[in-house]
Amino acid sequence: MAVRRVMPVIPSEAQQESRDFYGLLGFEEVMNLGWILTMASPSTPAAQVSFMTGDKTAPVSPDMSVEVDDVDAVYAAVRDSGAEIVHPLQDEEWGVRRFFVRDPNGRVVNVLSHR
């Protein structure tokens, strides 16, 4: 398994202001679904940060996202470990396959692969 990127997910009701502020730091908008806005570095595209009002299809909002090359294999390993699956593995309409798991610190991690 390979990790492709790790990105913080910041709860936010100030997406426009966040976009403007992080733009000052060199980030550019790469995705905006209305409820989640993702900014990335043009020179290092895996350097990203997201701002979320609330997750559209899950019961909780994640604290961070981890993109992996094989989400099904990671899901099986996490499930077999006994870790708490917060949101089941599923395909989303915006082109990712993902699940949420709670880490030992109580943080919710969105684990995903692009389809």
C-alpha cells in the first residue's frame, strides 16, 4: 500500500474567506462541491488543505483525509484490526471510494482512493 497524500480537513463556515486567506499563502482552489473546498499548492499538488461545512454523505465530518493507492486493501486491514469503522466503504458520486475510521486519539480519518 502506498500513501499518495495526507490533508487536514478544517471545519469551516467561512469558505470564501478561507480561500482568500490560503490564496495569500500560494494555494489555489482545486475542488469546490459547496460543502467542501479543497486548496492545493500549484508547485506541489499533493500539498492540500480542505474546508468543510459538513460531510454530505457521512454521519460525521473527518479531521483528515488520507489518499491511498488501494482503499479496499486498507479497509480490509483496518476492519480486521478491530478499529472502529465510522462510515462504511462506499463509492461516492464525486469519483472517490472511501471509508472513515476512528484513530486511537478519537480523530476521524477519511481513507480514500480515486476511481
